[in-house]
Amino acid sequence: MNPQVDFSQDTKNAVAKKAGVRCSNPTCRKLTTGPDIKSSRITTVGVGAPITAMAAGGPRFNAKLSPEERQSPQNCIWLCQNCARLISSNIQYSAEIFQAWKTHAETPLTSDLQQENATDVEISYETIALQPNKHDYRLFVKLRNLGAGTLGPYTVDLEMPARVMERPDQNALYVPARSNATTSVFYISNEQLIAQLKEEITPGNTKVAITITYFVTAEIYRSRGNLFSQPVKATFSRQGFQPVVVEKKLTDFQEF
């Protein structure tokens, strides 16, 4: 395929409009269209950049895509010229990262404030042991840096139904002053996490911020009432940005 093949102008116009004619990099979000001070014309400094390369040998080339798919709006991300150079030359960033940028930028009714908080929060779990009368689990809160720089000062909170916690006070991140008979609260700051990881969460990387253990017994299951409908909630807070909140039900994290 010819390396000079580009997106059609219609495709670039459509993608630019979906991104609000702003750079899709969540830590940039610069306007890419404005008046030309030397004329009455409109100047565009945005670029419709390919997420996966148009030709073999290019950054993030995906041989499984057809030529039509490579030239489709789904493979096009709207960026300012500076960030476009980043996407064309920096192999540190995966296609998944740029796809996440595109999704954030094109989400309807998402404010600029939300888009700039370039962090993805995930709650997951693993099974430690499954016995007939007791299941033991481990839960993780993970942070993924979707931006082009470090995340800066932030905090992460986890709220967990207290009934499935056994000795939560043995976890260094437990916050007794904010916990009660219903909810156990855990907290970590970026300073604590950096000390724990011995590094920052660099762009494109995912790290575990909070880990806790919990359990469900046969007795808890039989008398569960609305327990499994109670929330497991993680909140990523960063000064000057809208919090990122992920909330699921406890039933999503057990196998009874």
C-alpha cells in the first residue's frame, strides 16, 4: 500500500467535529481551528492522524486491517500538530492508548474538565481459594495513565461492604475514621503509591493502586439480604479535575 495514502477530507472533517475541533490528547485539548489574523479565512492546525499505520513498517501497523478499515474514521484520531508528531514517532504509546484518547474526546456531552483527567480506573478481582463453606478473594484497584505525562498529585479511595472484610485494620490503607459497620474505606495518595512502586505511573502504563482481601462464607451467602447489591466503589481524585468514579455491585466480585 502507498505510504502517502491519507484519510479523505470528509473523514477528517467528521472526526474533527466529533472531537469538538480540539486535540484528542486528554492532557492537551487545544483548539485546532480559529480565525486567521491575516485574512477573513478560518485556519486549521489540526491533523487527522492514523491510530494504526496506513502502510507496513509504520507505527502500530496492523496487518489484520483491510485498506478500507485503515482509512476509516475508526482509525483516525484528531490531534494538534505537536501531538500528531508524537503519535507518528513515539512507539511508547500503543494503539489502545490512542483509541482511548479518541473515545474520551468523542464522547458526547463530556466536558473538557472530564476529558483532561486522563486516567482510567479499573476494579478487578482474583480467587485465592474456593472451599465449600468459604471463598477467599483478592480485589485490585488499577490506574492507567492515558496522558502524555505523569498524573501529578492525586488520591484513590475504595469503598467496600464491611461484612465481607476480615480484619480490615490489618491493611495499611484502611481508614477507620471514615469506615463504619456497613462500609470499609481504603485510601492511598500518589506519594504513598510512588513510595510503594518506586516509580511514577508513566504514560501508557497500568499499576495496581490498592489491593485488599475479602471473603464470602456459606452463612453470609444464605443470609445475604441486599449485601450483593451493595456498591464496591473506587474514586480517583485529582485537584482541579472532575473525579473518576467506578462503581459496581459486590455480586460482580464473588462466585457463590
